[in-house]
Amino acid sequence: MTQEAAAAMLQKLCMHAQAFTSFVSIEPPNALLLEIRGSVKLFGSLQRLHADIDACWQQLALRSFSATAPSTLAALWLARAGEPLQIEDVEMLPGRLAKVPIACTGWDGERLQTLRAMGVTYLNELLRLPRAGLARRLNPAMVQDLDIALARQPAPRRAFVPRERFRERCDFETEIEQVAYLEKALEPLLERCARFLLKRQAGVQALQLRLRHREAPVTRVQLGLASITSERRRLTDVLCQKLTRLELKAPVRGMELISGPLRGLSASSLDAFAGLTRGGSRDSAPQLVERLRARLGEEAVYGVCLIAEHRPEAAWRRVHELRLSAAPKVPEGMIDQGMPRPVWLLSEPLPLPKPHILQGPERIESGWWDGKGVARDYYVAQTPAGRPQGGRLWVFQERQSKRWYVHGVFA
């Protein structure tokens, strides 16, 4: 079995292991580590849980060895040694690990060869050696592994997170030619998608609907959500808004609903009362954004992310995800606190006759490293004659050419 195939197999086995605990960790190339402390009470006893886990591997026709211990490495080494022990007391670890061969540690061949040359073949012989000398002659990481195995030191691990997606298709007995009937046929799919997400305490921020025709190519409808959600009402709302603008190029004989990557729900996403207004409506800012995107297009509504950059035109970028909780803070030192900044920034600075200066200057010199350097003196100026009185502009003068440009307009 190739390394890629073994990694894929371990990920599939993690899905089975998560029936016993939510915390499963992969130990390449051929082992899984399960945190079962919180599951013992649920299954009745450690012996019952251990037996159920072994039965799961037997049903999958897998030859496996398992062990239970108060530390991750102790359980791993015992399983590699073929010792199906169930150790609950930390004080028993040194004695139980005594006869485990050093090859079960998974250390590299050079260090194992050095240990064998020293006459060390089992862990009890290794544990009798002075710690300082062992760390100096071989590797401090080996001493650390011994401390972890004996539960003298914690060893945090990364939990396996399944890359699941909801994906389900349905075929119609008769072809659908009207969008209204298509929306009705989608309701069961969306209901199952919502249950799928709720069961996993997860949400999505994107959906794709594929409509299959008899002869025409598949129609793909992309759905973007303003925030992560698992609510069927929001999924249905944004999908129906999108379908109202869809013109069917051919009768639909089947469809498939595919979710984007699953993401964890925040506390606000799980709040049953979030979004309730005095009038009892559950409409929220994300729903408004989703409706606008469905009607105007995905690129018409976007968020803004600040970038630590002095050049105004390079200090922000568009982002699809909208953060609706609080306005982002301007990085400290990016703006002269004595000079105001306009809300409306022009996409490109426009030439301007010499204006009537009200405030300034603020010097901005930056960008020399990327070939788009600027050297400007910014001012707050009065609008030119002939325009409404009282208007203010954000203007700058290029230091080399001495030309004036307008870059923004104050409200």
C-alpha cells in the first residue's frame, strides 16, 4: 500500500473511531489514538468500551492491536508490542512498559542502533540510564518521549476533523419546466441538508445546485452566504432568491445539491434567539446581504478588509465574507491622528487645479519596494468654484511633478 493510500485509509478509519469519541488523532503511518476518558461513563466501563472498539475493527476485517493507558505514547507503544492491556493507574506504567522493545517507540534507525550497541533492547533497560547522559549522547527528544509515555508531561495532539460535505441527488419522474416546481422539489433536499449540518454541529457558507437536463449541459447555480449557517430557512431563502432570476435552458430531469466545506458554528450561530427583533421577525443582516447577492450577483455585495499599508489605494481589499459585528480597527500608526480621512475614496485619483487648502499637509511616502512607490502631500481642500459650497475634498500634490489630484470626497 502506498503512503497516500495508507493516509486515506487512516482518515476513513477515523470516521469509524468517532463513534466512540470525538477526539481522534492520526499517528502515521498506521495507528490511531483515541481520547476515551470522557466516553467510559457513556459505554459503562473501560472494558466494554475497549471491546466495542475492537469489535468495530473486526467488522471491518482489519487485523489490529489495541491498548489503553493514561498516556498517548504508552498506549501506542503497548499496541505496537501486541500487548492488549487496559491500564488505568499511572503508577502501573513503568512496570507495564518494562518489557516493551525499543523498536516500538518508532525512533529512527540510527538511534535504535546506538541503543542496541549500548546493550539496550527493552524500555526497562533504557529507563535505568541517567537522564542527563541519555539526553547528551542521543537526543533530548527521546527523554521527552519517555516522560510523555510515563504521563509525567502532557502531550497535546491535533484532533482529526473530517472534511465532510453534504451531497445528495434526486431524479424526477417527469421533467420539470418551471422554476416554481423546481423550488418545491428542492424542499426535501434542503431539509436533509439542514439535518445533516445540525447533527454535526456545523454550518456552511456556500452551496452548489446542479440541474441535469436530457441533452443540454448541466446548469450550475452557485450560492454564497454572508456568514456560516445551518438554518434551513436561510438556505431556502437564498436559494429561492437565486432561482427567481434563473431561466431554464431546458427541462430538468434531476438535480444535485452539494455543500461547501463544513465549518464550526460560533456561539452566536447556535443562539436560538439571535436575530429576533421586536416585531418577531428573524430576518438579520446576513439574510439581507444574501438576498442582495442573489438578486444583484455575488460580486455586487462584498466586505472590506483593512491592510497595514500607508498608500490609501492599497490599504484595503475586497472580501466575500462579511463581518457584521463591529467595524474593523485601523492599524495603529497607519493614519495621522491630526488629519481626517474621507469615507468615499475614488478608484483612481483625478487631476485637479490648485485647490483652496483648509488643512494639511500629511506626507505619505511608501511603496518603493514593489515598483508602485508614491511621494505625496495630502490636504483637506475646499471644492472648486461652481460646485456646491461647503464641500470638502481630500487632495494631494505629487512631490516630484507638483501636480494636484483629488483622491477622496468628505461627506
